Amino acid sequence: MVGTFPMWRAPSIAYRSGVIDTSIGGRMGIVGCPILEDEIVYLLDRDRELGDIFVVEDEHSQSLLRKLRLLRPDLLTVKEAEVTELPNSEGRSCLVWMKSFGLHEDPKKLAKEVVIAAKLIDEQCSVILLAYGLCGNAFKDMNLLFEEVRSPVVILTDEKGQIVDDCIAAPLGGTDGYLRLLKRYAGVFYMTPAWAEHWRDLINKMEFTKGTEGGDLETLKMLFEIAGYNRVLRIDTGIGDRDIFHEKVREFSKEFNFIEVDLEPGFVSTKVVEDAYHKCLGLMKDGKGMKGEKVDQWASAILS
């Protein structure tokens, strides 16, 4: 059912393949950030028993749709107004809703928009996966934020059960991996494949670059020089289009006169996103209605 994504490859650090129970039905909802779109494509590609895939089509999902259509040309697109009236599906299905990059500029607004999306798809889904980390503490109070959502809501966490910091921390395994990277590569600009692909859209949305106008690269060059940034670190997550990744990092490095550095093996894996997906599948089968600590306790038992 699912083919091989051209120019994609398996993660350099393999996580246990796991056997997905083909009897698991229901619909998983995924609300996520475009910076984690490669991870979403990777997860859906691995789920060989996944039936219908619905994607909310808007300006924020175009890149994901382009990648996912190469694997699943039969995917179905819907408009935001249609998410509450999806047709029934046989077996297991998934609804993906990507939100704007720009929401990260205001964590409270980000949380509000994601909660609204979760409420809208709640009746359609057995479980909802958030492809996000803390993101400026936007999702610090998960139980409070999603208390009106019936479906269990799962967010990306590390092996200690702590929510990962952001899209960079996710492939690094969480906070501990992030701190390890910061110690090893201080004062370096980090780039994952999706970040590199969208860098022109993202560069003015960072805390570091607040106050600069979109497209004002000369001011950014001055800020980087003042801060002492002169290297960009390629964080190869093991998924994504390799040629585009290197091409976009090269484009960025030439624009800002940065030196390109490759992260050595041993830092990244897909474990965080795979754990979250497996937790969702388990909840779809046996754990409907469980939330908060009960979800974490149950998931720890089946994933151990």
C-alpha cells in the first residue's frame, strides 16, 4: 500500500521496528507543525496497515501534501470546514492538520489554535497526536488545555515522560539530548532537514530575530555577526530528501557566510516520534478515554 519515498532513507539509528496490530481500527488525529512534517510522513509510511489518510488542505499543508502524495497518491484532502463531517473509513485511518509556522511567535496563541483544532476533530478521532514539543511553554499545562477534549491527547515526550522542548529536541531524544548538543556545539546555528527547507519562512520568526522585518537579511547578518554565529550545523535526522537538505543548508550558509558542519553519529533517532505513535495506536485499541497520568502509566507498560 505504501511505497518508498524517492531519495528518503531509513534512520541512521534504527529504533525497534515493532509489530503493529493490524486489528486496530479507529481514526487518529494529528495536529502538527510543518517543521515536523518529515516525521509525520515517516510515521504514516511505516504504518503499512493504515487505510484512509485525510489532510486538511491549506497554505500550511502544501509541503506535506507534496511529500505524502509520492507515497499515497490516494490520500484525501478536506477543507477546514469539513473536518467535523468526514466519511467513515474501514480499518485504521488518520486525519492530519498542519498549523502555521507563525504561531510560534506567540505561544499562547499557538496553544489556543491547537486546542481549537483538537476540539473540532474530537468527535472524529479515537486519539489525537500533537506533533509539537513545549514550544515556548505553549503546551506546559496539557491536562488543563485539553480538559474539554474527549479523546486522549498525546504529545512528544522523552523516555522520562517529559515533553520535549521543540522540533530540534525531538530528534535528539528530548532535553538531555538537547543539552548534550548545546555543550558540544555552542554558538552554532542548528538545522534539521525541514528547518533547512523552510528557512526563509522561519528565519524572522525566531526569538533571536524578533524585531526584524521579513526578508531583511542584511539586519540578520549583522545580528549573527554581533552574536558570533558563523557556523551552521546539519542535524541529519535520517529522514527527508537528502539533496534538498544539503541544497538548502548550502543556500543558507552562502547567504550568511557560514561554515557548514555535520553532526556526528550518535545524537539522533526517531524514537521520540515512534514512541508517541505507538502510544496512540495502543490507546486506539485498549485505552480510549484515558488521559493524563493514566495514559503515561499505561503506555509505559505496553512499550516496556
